Amino acid sequence: MIDPITLEVIWSRLISVVDEQAAALIHSSFTTVVREAGDLSAGVFDREGNMIAQSVTGTPGHINTMAHCVRNFVVPNYPIDSLDPGDTLITNDPWEASGHLFDLTIVSPVFYRGRGVAWFASTCHAVDIGGATMGGDARSLYEEGLAIPLMKLFKGGQANQQLFDIIRANVRVPDQVIGDIYAQEVGNQVGARKLIEMLEEYELADIEAVSAQILDRTEAAVRDAIRGLPDGIYHNTISIDGFDEPLTIACEIAVQGDTLRVDYAGSSPQVDRGINVVLNYTHAYTTYTLMAALVPGIPNNEGAFRPIEVRAPAGSILNCTRPAPVSARHLIGHFVSQPLLTALSEVVPEQVIANGSAGLWNTMMDGMDANGREFAYVFFSAGGMGAAHDRDGLSATAFPSGITGVPVEAIETAAPLLMHRRELRVDSGGPGQNRGGLGQVMELEIITGAPANHSCMYDRTGNPAQGLLGGGHGAAGEVRLSDGSQPHPKSHYVLRPGQRVMLKLPGGGGYGAPFERDPQRVLHDVRQGYITVDAAERDYGVVIQAEPTTIDKEATARLRRESRK
Amino acid sequence: MSAPSILLAVDIGGTFTDLVALDIDSGRIAVEKLLTSYPDPSPGVLEGVRGLLDRAELAPAEIRYVVHGTTLITNTLIERKGVVTALLATAGFRDAVEIGNEGRYDMYDLALRKPAPLAERRLRFDVPERTLADGRIHLALDQDCLRRICAKLRAEPVEAVAICFLHAYTNPAHELAAREIVNEALPGVAVSASHQVAPGMREYPRASTTIANAYVQPVADRYLERVEAGLQSSGIAAPLNIMLSSGGTTTVAASRDFPIRLVESGPAGGALAGVHWGRLLGQADVLAFDMGGTTAKAALTRAGELVISHQSEVAHVHRFKRGSGLPLMVPMIEMIEIGAGGGSIAHLNALGLPAVGPESAGSAPGPAAYGAGGTQPTVTDADLLLGYLNPDYFAGGDIPLDCGAAQAAFAELSATLELPLERTAWGVHQLVNENMAAAARVHAAERGLEIRRYCMVATGGAGPAHACGVAGGLGIRRIIIPPMAGVASAFGFLTAPIAFDFTRSYVSRLDELDLGELNHILAELERDGRRIVEAAGVATADISVRLNIDMRYVGQGYEVRVPFKMDELGERHIAEMRREFEAEYRAFYGQLADGVPIEAVNWRILISGPEPQVANAVFDEGQAATDRPVGCRPVRFAPDQAPVETPVFRREQLSASWSAAGPGIIEEAASTTVVAPGWSARVAAGGCLLLTREDAQG
């Protein structure tokens, strides 16, 4: 038994060791997706593959899937005692790792005094993995690129040259992809070295006892939080746009004592487009959402996952079976957060937020620039988040994804595009006692004088974010060309010179009845231009008079009184 | 009469105003410390100056120049006490400061708050105009519309206007024209233009910086005017220079244009002092570590110089969460700041494990041992219980410490943890050390620096007591405890050269550089910089010019800063730029991306005067050196061992030849140095204490 102070000191050190692992990885990585968007995860695991600590970088889709991969896939196939120092494993199996072929999970055992004591692992998004297309167009996994079954990347410190050759021959930018693989290996080795220094400094033989206590304490804290919820079944179902036709995500949360089970039975079947989600990824966003709502101060490790069970019917959109295409699985996977939070609102209304835009809007333009060079540019944008019990939703903020956006000046410097505007979208926040976050409006034009291909990956055009507990829904998204036509929100079309495309990103849902919103806050929103005078009257029952902008108290009282009848 | 030989530094902190006078001929130093006056710190400055001159028997005419640093700007931003500020933006982009980077700084916090822009939306205006990424004008500035907006602003209590147009850093024509119109239409209103305040790509941080500059400008203006007038009324005719966050100093006039560059000037002084003492003792790789009452700050050198960053934040929603502040794009010495100080409170975290900070008991009520009403266990209380601090000689005896109160504060924590009191106190001491070491370790790892090779320079009230512990966790084997650690920042100001830098974003692939255009830009930057530095009294012959180019492979999001010799650039330099970039890139990332074109993004010109010659500075306390301990007390150095009887020294009684093996305690009024077992200490150059791990070389 380790005393709590020593435990905390050693554990703080473990967290700093994984942060150093991530820093070394980022530092040696070549690609912006890793360096700028932080699209990676790094973690340390005990002998048995239990994730003990993760770095502060990363997205839930990477961290929690990596935890599953090491414990349930790597360790059963390659127990640590079957490996040697200098061995490193790699895989990108979507079902066992993070849900699509782009993500490479690289895992290295750590040996100390002749015995395997821990693992370091990281998952990074490769810039390219071969295959026919980017996006959700593929009809099966085989079109989506190179699959790497779990195997040795290094053996006794020697690179598996055949595997490197295969990767090099299959991807479009081999130097970057292979460079990042080495960066992941560098990160793992730095982690291993720092861990051994720590074992020496604290005179420990291994981290088993520390791991057991950390996981047990975390598990106990999560069980305490679950026990605080009344036993029962809570459910919710949402509709989202899907690829060609709407999809349903149904969730049922069963709380019993100190355990919690989430079942997605009733969700749509898998489709023949690359938006299917593997169970592992569904699990990752489910546990992430539950932890953010129920135990936000608790560290994310294997102990936190133990009390939570996640199910989805095999063959459904949230538990697709091989060889379903999965490349753009995040388009759907991010949405599991939405019905989960709504279902939980029945028991912990102050710990959840209303539905929001949820899926990132993913814009890709490619063509020839004015100098005849090929260009391709991708950027992500966020709509509004849902409101909470005590505050308005955040405008133009990504949730549940952890990415950050790109400045207009960076976009225009890198690609021959002209952004005519990018501003908050007035009246797009769902009305409520607390208003949903605003979406944004962008207007884009191509300035090469030649047409360009615009690939859209936009959701919530047909299914806006619903409000919570009486709150209204946010505005639905919209894609419209200057000639009035509306391109398919999940396909591609040709943007002609002189033509503009307008993207109106969805707003977040409101929380509580809008007619209960403090009229002063409504007035504030009108003054700041977040809502119009018309919306104030229509949605909130607050009559605003102009010059100076003030509340017409009598008319407001009358309107609000009448609404109660 | 010879030339005036006194340099005077004035550092206004949140609690204290520190003054240091250095005679550069004799090396003699005089210091003064007094409480900062509120809400206007200028009376305190003047009182301090008069007090210092009187005590040191100096005449105002002996002062060569005054360097002044202040937290006023930072506090104005944190407390949001600037003026009502409007933004003029390219039509369609007035929300850039509210949309921000679209991210969340804490993944698990559903109740996250973001920092509100300093200009509210109703005061952010769309101005029809457009410049393209390459600087070409796409849409002319709509001057009539701008005049209508100004007319509207006249009806508002707006005192400052920020102008931020897209791509203004490539072509400032529209911002300049708009500025003129606003000046004309709104006389008396402070105007900040983005291409001058923060001339770099990325509209969100640029607009945020420009608004922040405008927001504090009238406040800074009034304040600097009062300080300048006050000094003159004290008979000081010497020039007043202002400390910048970049580690240089500049004129009052230039700081009035760019007050945002004064943010964090105090900590910059601390870092400069660290480098100074390191150099004096022959150490180039320095970790300047300052631990005070609520926070610990650290700065690292790279190749012997402090690292300057152009991406920072101010006025955080969560003080120690990266990403929760308003972004600033001004040159600033890169700092790590964590919530660990003497007042940091120990508590139990969500897992029932002990944690320290970031909540702090501050200076009021302060740690429980102060006996001023604090009841929660703090780091200072732990240090007292372990025997590190002398209850009768804390702050030189000004603050008597109450051991009983410290024990009472630790009683509950130690009972919950089922551990003895001293074991708990030791744990809190060790935890806070580990937190600080972890922050420094990760910061170094992010920059590819080998922290073990570094020499720590420890300052601040709590720094010298924690130095061995933190150094141990980092594998560092040398620690310098400089003299007069209590006024380190102010002393650091005196080591700063007069310097100013200007940046221009000019994005181009190296193989497509327009050298004519580029040389024109660089000449312009150099001219502007020289004007400011010469105005501060630097002779033309003493000016040095340095060029740094931010370069990257096309497609990358981050640049590598490459120092380049300043010259009229010709074709032959392009190959050189590529070579320099590749050398720097390889040092940073280990490998090159062969075949990918390289582009230059930002061109930064640093104009500076000579570094002041302060190497002979000596702190002479004028006391008899005995080199003998003043006593002995039991001190705890390990969790499970009995306390060790440890000799206690007074720093002012140590001669230049003193040395001793640890364990030992060296007390002085401003701090207490703990020499752990396994370390030894000696007095080194300049009155520094040098602590070395016994197995360390040299």
C-alpha cells in the first residue's frame, strides 16, 4: 500500500512523463494536422494494458479508442512477456483502434531490469493513407486505403523494412507519413526513458501498485457519481441528416446502483457510404460525454471506463461490421453526445447542455491556381453550442470535437479563395431562457478565374439542434450559391468563377422557456445584434422600441401574459 | 563634473514598488521597497524615488537614466478597467474577435467560459474595403461610410478606436487612410492600427492585440504623463525609459503608441536578471526560476539568450489554463507560469489525493502561520513545520510566524490522509516542487531543450527554499541564488538594452522572393526602429540591427525563427536563407522535408543599443563577515527520517571565501536558502550563492 502523498507525487510525475512523450512527438512531427490542430493522443499503460494517464492534448476519438486498442487488442495478441526491448507494434485497424484507416496507433513496451513494466502508445492522424477518396464517398473499406494489421514496426530496435516499403508505396506523401511514424516512435521512446528515470528516482520496481490504486480510486469516484443518479432508464432519440437520407440515433441509459449502461438499439442500420462508426469510436464519445457531464474533474483512465457499458446492435450505424466504409466516421460519431446529454437532462439538468451544431463543417476546395499549380485546401468550422441551465451557449465553438479553426488570412494565403464574410449568424441561436450559441455565416469565392471543386461535409441542414426543457431549436444549416441553387450538403460540385457560395452554419439549441428569459438580456441581445427586434418579439415576447433601443414594458407584459393563456 | 553614473530602476508590482539605483562607475547599489499606492501607483513611485535618493545621498543630477516597469497595463486588462473601445473592421469580419479559434481550452468542461472581447459587438463596425492576401486592393475604402460611423461614435462614450482590416500587414494603405479620417473626425480619441501594433498574419490575435492596445492607451497615457512629470518635479531631468515585455527598453513616446508591449514587463526583468547572474558565473543555459506568494514563473534560455515569443495571452478566464485568455501578438519573453507559491493552499482533489494550489491564501490573510486569519494549510506553513523557515526571522523578523497556527492548519489534512503531521507537510513541500518541475520539464521538452544541462537562478520570496527540491526533480546540478532576490526584476531592468523591434508579414516562397520589395520593407522597418532607439539617446554608431526570419515548409502551420545577418539582400542570400533554415529546422525537428519548398512568413527587425555594463554590480551590506553559523535547528529533509540538526547562517555574515557542505540554511531578510543534503554551497562572484550537487563537475 502506497501512502496517498507518494501516490500523488508519482502520479503527477507519470502525467508529466506522458506530456513529455506528447511534446517529443509534436516536436518531431512534420504535419500541421498534428502540430497545429493537436490531432493526436499519447498515453501510458500498465503491463496489462490499462491506460493510467494521458497527455493533455488530443481528442476523445483518439484517446479513448487508443485505450481500448492497447488493452483489448494489443495485449491479448502480444503479451508484454512475449516481446523484447526495442520492439514496437503498429496498427490502423478501424475496428480495433480509432475507427478509420487514417489513424495510426503505435505501441511500445517498456522494460526495466529485464521485465516488461509498462506500455507507451500514441495515435496520430496520418496526412494520407492511400485509397480512392477523402471524405465519405467510398462504398467499402477497400476503397479507403492501406490497412495495417497489428504487427511489429520495429523488432529489437530494427525497422521492419518491408512494412515501411509497403507504406511508402501506398501513400501519396510518403515522407510526411513515414516522418510522423518515426515521430510517434520517438515520443514512445522518450516516454519510456522518462519512466525508467522515475522508477530509479523513487526506487520502484514497476508501476503495478501505483496503477492499481489510481484506477481503483478513479473507478470509485465514477461509481460514486453514478450512485448519485436515481436508478432508472433514460432515453432520447435524434435525427440527423445522414448522407443521402436522414439517420436516427437512439440511446437508452440504464442506471442501476453504481453501474451505467448505454444501449444504442433502435439506431439506423449501417449505410454504404464512409460515415459508419465502429463500436470502439461510439464507446469513446459515449464515455467522453458521460464524464464531461457527470465527473468533469476526474482523470480519464481505464478505471473510469469500468462502471460504464456501451452497446450498439451489430450492423447499425454505431457498430458497423466489416467491410463497411468508415473514413468520415466522425461526421456521425460526434452526434452520440447529443441524445446522451438530452437523456441525462431528466436527472441532472444542471450538468448538461442542449443540443448544438455537434458535427464540424468540413470544407474542401481543390483545383488549379492562377500559376497552374494544383491546390487542395481543407478547413473545419464550428456552429453554435447548446445553452446550459445558467448560461447561453457558446457561439461558433466546436463540441464535442476538440479541434480549432483556421484564420481567414491563413486560408486566403494558402489557397486562391476570397472570403467575403465570416461573421456570427444573427437569430441562429435557439431561443430559450438561456439562448443557444450562434452559428456563423461564410461567403466564399474562387479567384483563379477557373472553376474549382468544392466538397461539402455539412450536417444539420435538415435537422436542427433541438432545445432542452422548453428551449427552442437552433437554426438549421444552409448551403446556397449566389444563383439561389442549393448544392448537396454531403457531396461535391463545381464552383464557377464569379459565383459565391454561402455557408450558414447551424446554431445551438436553447435551454428553458424563451418567454422566461429576462427581458433585459433580450434587450442586450438586440443591442449587440445577436437577435433582431422581430425575433425578440416573436421568440421571447419582448417588445423592443427603437431610438433609443428600450423595452416597451407594457406591450411586453401583455404579450407574455397572453402567451400563458 | 563627470557624466552622470547612476542608473535607476523602478518596478511597480501588485504589492510592492521596488527601486534599485546602480552606480555604474563604482558598482555600488542602493535599494528601496515600499507598498504600491492604489489606485494610482504614481505617487508611490515619486515617494520611493525621493526616499532612495535621500538615503543613498544621491543628487537627482547624478542619474543618467531611469528605467520603469509596471503591472498597470496587465492589471487594467485583468480588471477590465480600460476605456470604452470601438473596432473598425473589414466589412463582414467584425466578429473575428468573438469567433476566436472556435476551440475549447478544456475538453471536459461543459460550462466553459470564453474571454469576452474588449470591444462589445455593438461597437464593432463593418467598413467596406478589401485588401487581398498579396497586398492588392480588391475594394476601395468606403470613406463616406467610415465618416458616418465616426458620426455615430461621437454619440458614444468611446475613448479609443482600434482599426483592423484584413491583410493590412501586407498593405497598410487602407488602415492609414482610415486612421487619418478617424483622427480628423474624432479628435482626442486614441487610435490603434493593427499593421502597427501587431503586424502579423491571423486576424483574430491581431485584432485582439490591437483592441487591447487601444483599450489601455488612454490609461497608459495619463499614467506615464504623471510619472514623467513627477520625476521632473523631483529634479530628475534624465530620460525615462520604459521596460518592455520583450526584454528591451524604450522611450515614453514609443510606449504611449504601443502600451500593450508593457504587459508583463516585471517578469521580463526577473528573467533578464537570471541571465545576468548566470553569465556572471559563466553559465549560458539558464533556467530563471521565480517563486513568490501565489505563482511561480520560469524562463529558459536557448543558445544563451531568452526565447522571445510572439504568441501569448493575457487576462485569462482561468488563470492557469492555456487558451482561456485574450491572445496577444507582441514580442514577449517566453514564460511558464503556474499556480504554485508560498501561499498556495493544500487540499484534497476529486480522488481524495492531496493537491497544492492553484488557489492561494495570497498575502491577505496569507498562510495560517501569519496569524492573520488564514486557517488553510499552505506551502509556507509546510516549510515552517519542516524547519526550513525561522519563525523569528521571516521577512527579516517583520512577519513573526506562528508554528501552532501552522500545525492547526495541517491537522485536518494529516488526519484525513492518516499520516503524521510532518510527513504531510513534507508531502506538500514535495508536491509543489514536483508541480513546478513538471511544468519546466514539459516546457523544455516542447522546445527540444535538455533541461538537465541548465543552471537554475532562483529568486522570489519562496524560490531559494524550494530550489534544491525543484532542481532535484529536473536533474539540475547547479543553482545560483543571486543577492537581493527581493528586487530581482528591478535589477534586471538595468541590464536591459534600449531596443525596439518591428515585424512585417511578407509571405513568399524563397524561390519567388521579390528582393526589391523586400529590401524596401526591411529598410522601412529599420528606419522606424532606429528612430525610436535614437530618440532614447543611443548614438547612431552604437546601434546594432538584427534580422530574424520566420520560415517554414509550404503547408506547415508553424514557423521556425531563423536569425539572419542584416544586409541589403541579394540573390546570393536566398541560398543562405535556405541553409540557415535547414540548420535551424534540423536542430529543432531532427530531420528535413527534402523537396518541399520553403517559404518566409514574418520578417522581424530588432534595433538595439549596447547592453549596459553592469557586471561590476556589488551588493554590499556592510556587515562583518564571520562565516560562522548563528545557530542550529532540526530540519526535515526526507519523509521517513528524523530531522537533522542543521547549521543556520546569515547571508550578510558570509565572506567571499565561504563554503559549506549541506545540509544548511542561509537566512536573509528577503528569503531563506535551503541547502539540501548532497548539495554544497559557496559564495561566488557578485555576492551570489552557488549551490552544487556534490557529484557535479566544476
